[in-house]
Amino acid sequence: MATDGVEVDGVKGDSEQGLGSRAPEFIKARRMLHLSWQVGVFIIGLAIVVAGIIMLPLPGPGWVVIFGGMAVWATEFVWAQLVLRWTKRKVTEAAQKALDPKVRRRNIILTSIGLVIIAVLVGIYLWKFGIVMPWKIKDQ
């Protein structure tokens, strides 16, 4: 049985698999086939990453799609595997930090102060200008 990052009976855990290509052995055995495989993986990953970048300013899960493209690249390229490991480590650290009671309390206080400031500004605007609905605009 494999555990995270620990080698048991010659099998590494899921989170710390060896770096390198995960292509089937019959593909890795033939240089041109393997190169073609890598080009195909790169193109598919690139298309996914570009779609994610397009989704960043538009409605859609941009970052999720970008990391999906990185995961496709990580099936073949060591650099993508290293980027995903680093990202996973940073996200885990951020999640643990966010669950810290002191950080949560600070975030709740800052959010509350921000909401009060926004409510006061909206109240001042409404007091000064009122609400004008677009369909009740007076004709000139």
C-alpha cells in the first residue's frame, strides 16, 4: 500500500510520483512516436490553457481550466509536474493559513469594516442624488 511521498514495496505514493513521461511503454520505446505523442500533448494542453486565459476576463472557471491544461502538460513534461507540485504546496499552505482562527477573525473584521464603509457611501450617494430609474427619466 502506498502513502503520500513514501515508497512502499517499490511503489511511490500518488502525490510524489516520479518525474517524467507517463506515456505508455510501447510509445516511449519508439522515439518518433514518443516525440509525436509529446507534440500532441503539448498542443492539447496549450489549447486548454489558452481557453482558460480567455475565460479569465469572461464568465467561466478560468484558473481551473488553466490548471487543467497544466495537468495535461504534466503527463509528459517535468517542468509542468514541478509547477503543479509547487502550486499544490502553496494552495495547501494558504488553506491551512486561512483556517487559522486568528486569520479568520482578522478577515471577518476587515470584511465587516469594508461592508460598513460601502453601506455608508451608498447611503450618502442615495441621500444626495436619490434613486432615478432609467424608465422614469424626464424628457427634455
